[in-house]
Amino acid sequence: MNAILDHPIGHDGLGRLQDKHLFRELAYIDGRWVAGKNAETFAVTDPATGRRLARVASLDEAQAVLAIDAAEKAFPAWRSRLPQERAAILRRWYELVLANREDLAVLMTLEQGKPLGESRGEIDYGASFIEWFAEEAKRLNGETIASHLPDAEMLVRREALGVVALVTPWNFPNAMITRKAAAAIAAGCPVVIHPSSETPLSALALVELAERAGMPAGVFNIVTGKAAPIVDAFCRDERVRALSFTGSTEIGKMIAGKCAATVKRLVMELGGHAPLIIFDDADIDRAADIAMAAKFATSGQDCLAANRIFVQRGIYEAFADAFASRIAALKVGNGLDPATEIGPLMHGRAVDKVEEHVHDACERGAKIRVGGNRVESDTLFFEPTLLVDVPHDAALMHEETFGPVAAISVFDSEEEVIARANATQYGLVAYVVTANGARQLRMGRALEYGMVAINRAKITGAPIPFGGWKQSGLGREGAHQGIEAFTELKYLCIDTVA
């Protein structure tokens, strides 16, 4: 049974903030803090306690259009700035984020629930994208083309695309904004952002710091409120030239359909259904550690989480024992407690889905080795769980669980596990653990995923092109591809006859 941390945290935690100005409840448009019409608000609650943290401004569709107006107005001057000037502002923003790391982490844990150590890690991760794209702003180089026409010089350059809309999720409320916004802003594009209504406080703290860094009015706009009318306004407006979304594949398809009429550039990081494949030549302790890192970060609420764990028959039982002992030792509790390793899930729907997946798997023959239950009926905590002998027809073998449930299944041959791993509409990330170098290369080629991790769990970062195949997304974030997504290629053909 997992230990449940029960010693008190105290009041709602906002008193821990050193800089109280980072706690914001108003939206931000055109360099001004903005209330909703008729002072309409929505509640933000702490998923660990159920306490209300804030009442944040709920803007409507007309105010979303005002944000687009502001971004459009700011675009000519911002794209005309020297790349070095844009880079300098981004660099100041990066430095302010790091200087306020602890406050930003506390805000994130309060509204999202993840353990404070993970929140600190996300602040560092998010800041790394601001730093990266501050440098990339100075490297949007063009090229010359060897002319196929007489008396002609041919050039290709990259130019800023225009207003960019960003729609970000609740599971990484800091890094998903910085990864998108820093790239667009570095390219010369103003942004209009709709953060998840479950975690808007992190977004508002980021724009407070961007303002302090000298971000001009209209370049960085945060539109808080109900997703449907705000995102619909982003999709319909032809002045929004690109939309970047992170979230479920189902919602991504809806957004893509709505953007078709204005032929927007789309960058999408959608669902994941990651396989973790462990061969019988693997070191069992190392494999168990990799599985823990790949499964239980953010309490399993991560598109990169290993949703299906395939273990070769020769080490299946030994791996299950090692994995089970590690899962059983995880500490569940309020993310502000330094001993917590697993926080609450985001909302009741998430707990319901996890519970349904466990029940369905057991009905089909899986066995519970660890956990398997809600911690208490009136909380959002679910026990870290290990299911063994999970059959192929179980729901969690076909759908993202998005919770702290690990499911393992046995396999015999390399060919068999490749077919099982690839039998999904998703293709974000796959994990492989094997000591065989030739097999590492074969698996890297055979797996139909945008990213493949070999003998490790952590692979992401600012320099890499993050993204998936199939219905896991469109385009890439991070790396030089991340900034190129918000540019247009322009070809110039210049006659050289005097």
C-alpha cells in the first residue's frame, strides 16, 4: 500500500510567494490587464485540497478579437526589429523566469498539483526554450540559389508569418507556453494565447515577467476564459496566420477543421500512447528505473508517459517484482510537501477514466499487483498502480490512461512486439531497453514514432525537434524547426543586367 502524506500544509499556499505581483487574476491584452465583460470570472482550485485559489477574468469572443487586433497592430513594428533586439528582450525574460523560479513553481503546484520538485524542473525546462529561441532569432538565415537563368541572382529568405494563436494544456502550464511563444516571438510574430482554464495562473505570471522584460504592448496577449468561444475566434480570424495547439487528438481534429477555411499553418502536439519495450538482455534494475521515470512523472498525466509496457518472457516475472516494489514505495500527497512523489489528478473526469481503465483490464483478465483504487472517494488522488498480464483487448492498451497506472504485458519475439507497438493511431514517443546494439538500431528504424528513446526515459529539451507521427501531431516544436514553423519562405529573383 502506498503511503499517504497526511501532515498539514497550512493555508492555500499563496502565502509562500515572495513576489505577490506574480499572482494575477486579470487577462492581458495590448499591454493592459483586462477584466471580463460584466466582471465575469471563473474559479481556479487546488486539486490537492479542493480550495479555491483565485477567480480569474473570463473573457468572451469579442475580447478575443480585441487581442487579435492588438497583435495585428503590433506586428509591423515587432517583425521590423533587429533579431538582436528581439533576442535581448527574450533573454531578459529568461533571466526573470529563473530569478523567480521558486514562486513560479509554487504557483504551478498549487493549480496543477504536481510535486514541487517536478514544478521546479518544469520552470527550468520552460526557461530553456526562451533562452534557445533568443539565440535562434539571430540565426534565421536564408540562402542563395545557383541560378538556372541568365543574368539573375536568386535568394531565399525567411520572414515572420504574422499573428500566431497558441492554445495550451493544463499538464505543463509553463513549458507549453514558453516552447511555443518564445519561438513565435523570436521569429517576429506577436502571439495571442489561451491557457487552460484549470491552470491560468502560470500563464499570467509568465506575461507579468515578459512585461518586466520589456515586451512591447500587443506582442504577448493572454486571453483567459471558456475555451470554445475564444479558440473559435482564433480559428475563424484570417489575421491569425498560424495556430499551435497541445492537447487531445480529438480536440486537435476539431481545431484543424475550423482552421481549414482560413488555411492556417498548424503546429499540433496531440495524443500519445507510448510503448515501453524491455528485452530480456536488459539489466532489470535499470529497466525498472527507466519504467518509473517513463510512467509516473506528472502522476502519469503526460503524453510522453509509457502507456503500454511490453516485457520479454525471459525476465517478465523478475521485472514485474522489481517494478512493483518501486511503485509500492511511491509517496502520494500534496505537491507542496517535499516528500510527495505522486500528486492529485487534475479533475474528477481524470480519476473516473483511470478507475474505468483499471476495472476494464481486470474484467478482461489482468491482475492488480499494486494499488488499484482511489485514495479516498472525495479526493482526486489515485494510488500508483501496477497491472500485470494485461490483455491486448483491454481499453488501456488502446487509449491514453493519463494517470498513475502502469500496465505490463509479455512478448516473445522482436517482430511480435514491433507489430503490437505500431498498432495504434498514435506515434509520439516509444521507449526501448536492450543491451544489443544492432537491435537498438533495428528498433529505432522499425518503430513508427517521431521520437524513440533507447535505454533512457528523458530525451526532450530545447535543441530537439519535439513531435509525433500519425495522429500524434503536425510539425515540430523546439530545435530550429520550432522557429521555422512561424516563418514563410520568400524567394527573390533579381535581374542583374545593368
